[in-house]
Amino acid sequence: MDITDWRKKIDEIDRRLVELLSERARAAQEIGRLKRHTSLPIYEPDREGTVFENVRRVNQGPLPDRELTRIYERIMDVMRNIQKEEITPPAEAAKTLTELDSEME
Amino acid sequence: MDITDWRKKIDEIDRRLVELLSERARAAQEIGRLKRHTSLPIYEPDREGTVFENVRRVNQGPLPDRELTRIYERIMDVMRNIQKEEITPPAEAAKTLTELDSEME
């Protein structure tokens, strides 16, 4: 296989990665919706710790745990943003601000 | 589905994500090995641009392109490190340093 062949393989892997990341984001949104009606915070260090442990446990290389963790730190940061939007949807957040404005007038 | 069920689903998605990221890393290593015998640099902005375009084209949400790009920036950064190690394996880099030391004695 030459470089072009490997790149075609990478493009195919990326398509599957985007699908999985989207699936993960949908699950984060669902959890966000459930959290809207509970007192659970968006940031739960214990749960995030479990995610990192799970990821390292299944890692068989060639990525060193350190590098895989760096990717996951970014994934978790993005998922937290997605979840935050579900807990306070932008439209609702805007409404709250408008209400605040009226109160201040 | 309650939060526990969604988290089980996420753990399963994460296992598949780690497998795909590992597969992508192996492909990056193969490209690194091929680059060892060519003059191609590790950082190729045109190729990275193609990767980002590919990823955004297949994205159907719910992740906004901006957030997906943030995840991919980290993935590309890690893959560049992996490739760099293939082009100059740590053992070889150490040997080169030892040779330099001898020359300097």
C-alpha cells in the first residue's frame, strides 16, 4: 500500500469516527435532557474519571495512554458544551435574558 | 432510558471509538514509515485541509462543525506526534544523540 492508499483508508476511518462521535453527542444530549429535571451538575468529575479509566483499559495501542487521554480531554470538553445547551437551550437562555432586561427597565 | 442506561451506551461507543482511533494511528504510523524514505514533511497543510473538509462534509449533527473541528484538531495533533516517532524512532533518535556525544568527546 502506498501513501494514497493509506489516506483513502484514513478517510474511511474518519467517516466512521464522525458517525460514532455524533452518536456519542446524541447520548450526551439525552443525558442533558434528563439532567434538566434533576439536580445533577453538568460537570461530574467522578463520571469523567470513569470514562478516562474505561478508555485506558480498552486501549491496546499503538497510541500511548497519554495521547489517547489528550484526545479524550477534548472530546469530553465538547460533550460538556453539548450537554450544557440541552440543559439551558439557547432560546430559553435568550428568553431569560429578555425577562431580566424587562425587570431592569 | 435513564442516565445509567445512556452511560452504558456511551461506554460501549467509547470502546468502538478507541478501536477506530487505534486503527487511524496504525495508518498514520504506516504513512510515517513510508515518509522515512521520501522527502515528504510530517506537517502537510494541504492534506490536513482535506481531512477537515472530509469530516465536515460527512457531519450530519448534532455536533456543530465548529465543535467537531475542535476534536479533530486534537486528533491531528496526536497523529502528527505518532508519525514523527515513526520517521525518527526514539531508539534511533537516542543513537544519533550518542553518536553526537562521541563526536564531541
